[in-house]
Amino acid sequence: MKPNVGGNDKTIRLVLGGLCLVLAMFLDVGTVFRILLYAGALIGLSTGLLNYCPINHMLGVNTRKKPEEWEKPGARPS
């Protein structure tokens, strides 16, 4: 798996995944909506933490910076 999620995309996935998790845990909603929130949390947090999204891979999208675009020599992207 070659990393294809980075930068703002990663931040958005982590924030929305965390928000979905909190809403699923504390919001009083129906079972189906709660399952959808947990699924959204799982997808958002896992793709954000693993820096890999299978859908991005299928579509050929890569939001991770290339090594030559890193700001400092020897620095690693987040």
C-alpha cells in the first residue's frame, strides 16, 4: 500500500471521523443512523491514520506531497 492521503485531506478525515465517533456515542438516534455514524468514523479515522485510501487509489488521486516538495531536506511528511 503506497500512501496517498496527506495534508489537509488527512486532517479533514481525522476531524470528521472523530466527530462521527462522538456523535454516534452520545447522540440519541436510531440504530441505522448510529451504524452509519460508526462506519463513517471507522472509514475516516482509518484512512487518516494509515495515510491510504482505496478509493483514492482506484481513482488515481494522491494528496500526499512528493519528496521533492517537502519543505526541509530529510523531513518526512505527516
